Amino acid sequence: MKEKELLQTIIESIQEKKGHKITTVDLTEIESASANYFVICQGNTPTQVEAIADSVRQYTREHTGIKPIAYEGYRNAQWIIIDYGNIFVHIFLPEARDFYRLEQLWNDAKLTEIADID
């Protein structure tokens, strides 16, 4: 499966659970990056952050057959990361997202904001 197709499937899975402020970070031109893409989004509560993460894992597996290599952060559900090799999915609570500011950390990458679905 192509990375772009996996990326689109991940975005759809986030939208399924009303994840919002979705941003893709294209890191393909940055040699020191640990992945080719980041998908960053947020949920309003720890329960929603968990639901989004569960949706990403389940929806992606059902639609692509791909399982994550690893995932971390369910314990406190402020920031859950899901590792698909060349794509990392970051699901934040708003306060944690503001604190870590991943978009600013990788501001030399191409950032694409995905419109929220209401």
C-alpha cells in the first residue's frame, strides 16, 4: 500500500470519531526526520483521545490490513502516538498539543491543515 493511501485512511479514521484540527506534516524532505509523515490531531477529553486512537487502529486495519508497529500513551490519554513505520499519528488533548507544539518543531516541513467535519 502506498503511504498516501495509508495517510488518507488514517485521516478518515480520525474524522470518524470527530477528531479535529487535523494537520499532516510532510517530512519527506527532511533527512533527520524519524518518519515521512506525522498526522497530528486532538480530542476534547481523554475519553475522546482514546476513542480516536482506537478508531485509527481499527479502521486502518479493516480498510488496509495494516496494524501499527507500536502505540503508547493510553495510560493518561493526554498524548497517544501510533507508529505505522513511516507515518506517526499523534492524538492530543488541546493542552498537551499546545505544550509540545509539534507543528512549530517541524516548521520547515510542509504542513497541511485538514478542515474539520462537523
